[in-house]
Amino acid sequence: MKIILPIDFSDNSLNALDFAIALAGKRDGEIILVHVIEAVFDFASQASVAMESMHRDAESLMQKTLEKHQDSILKFSTIIKEGTASISVARIAKEMDATLIVMGTQGASGIKVALIGSTTINLIKESAVPVLVVPAESNASEIRKVALALEFATHEEKFIDWVIDMSKRWERGLEFVHVQTANDFEEEPGIKKLENFITTNHPGLPVKIHTFYAKTPVEGLDQFLEENENVILVMCHEHKNLWEQVLSRSQTIEMVFHSKVPLLVMT
């Protein structure tokens, strides 16, 4: 399992690193720390001096970070480069055939609207690799299960196998969440199709589906998270109805979000 970890050495990114280490597994786990330096200077002379300084600082902080995990059985490597963070991280993840990207962010207080920075949202849009957004208060040891939010659409089947494999590797239970709204089609055919898919492709795997009735998908997920805080919530980027409510403008993401609930976006 190969994880790309964007790191700016803030508490949020270091917490995401701890989370990634817990998920990487005890065997064949690899974490690649990526620090992207973004130029913000108008004059070439200023940029050159500043870049040299930022490279030195980043190399020093990378070394200190690696030293803290020198006893780990995981494989660590580092990349420091200049560019736009979201584009650079997405490109590195694709080129290195990463399993997923794990990125730290500031959490919200309670089930409130959380504003996740533009870098995270742009990364989700750019990435061909799943992105796991880890709130500051999230702790991997407290995660008990993985919950996959479904709209019962055909495009979701290609994600289900991957999520099942990850939940087994992470040694966490897997459950499914569906929000029934007034505009939805009948629920029963979708549930039956999911059960048949699991039975055929993953015999013996229990199928537990939570159905919530709400005016909007986001309200339904809010209900689920009130009852299930210790989860990784998985959503597909192709969820048209859900993402229309989750995405606000082009630079922020608004999500009904517990301060401790990581969000895994399948891209």
C-alpha cells in the first residue's frame, strides 16, 4: 500500500501522518512525504534567495520528521518540489501509482459546516487517486468502521471492490449508507442490486445498509454521523446529487462534518 502524504509540518499534517501510518499496515506499507513550495515573490532575485531558504528549511523539517519514525517498519521517502500544491501532489500520486492520498485539514466544531481549504478541494478535483481528508481531531485508533455512502448508481460498483479491500486491510468493518429523499427512485431495487453484487463478488461478506430519510442527502448524512462518529465516511466524486450540495463555489467545500470524521473521496 503506497500513500502520498502532503506535508507542511503543521499539526494538521503531522496528525494526518500518524493516521496514514496506522492505515498503511504492518507489511509492504510505504508513505511518501511530499512538500510543495509555492512561489509568492514578484522579483526573480527575491524568489531565488527565498526558495533556497525554503528548501533548506523543508529538508531540515523532513529529516526531523523521519527521525521520529525511524523505528517504523514502514518504508518512508520524501519529495520536495516547487509548484502548485494540488497539481503537484495529484501528478506525483498518479506517476507513482499511489493507493491513496492522505491530507490533513482543520476540523469543524460538532456537526457544522466545515470549510476545507482550496488546496484540498483542488486536489480532489485534480487527483486520479482517492483522497482521504483527515480532520485535526481525528484519531485512527478510534475508527471502528468504514461507511460507504451510496446513491445506488451503476458507476459505484467499480468503487465498492476497492473500498471492501481497503476495509479489510485496515481491519475495520464496512457498512453502507443510503439517504432516501423525496426525489429518489424506489429504494428496494437498489438495495437488492447491492446485495446481489456483494453476494456474487464477495461471498460471506455481511451487507449492512443504513437508510435515512431526509430532505437532502447532506441532511441524511448528518443524521448518520450523529449516530456513528467513529467512521471513515466514503463518498464517490461522481455522486452528482450529493456533490451539488457538498461543493460550494469553486474554492471551498462545505460538508456536514464531525470534527473527528475523516472523509475519503473516490475520484
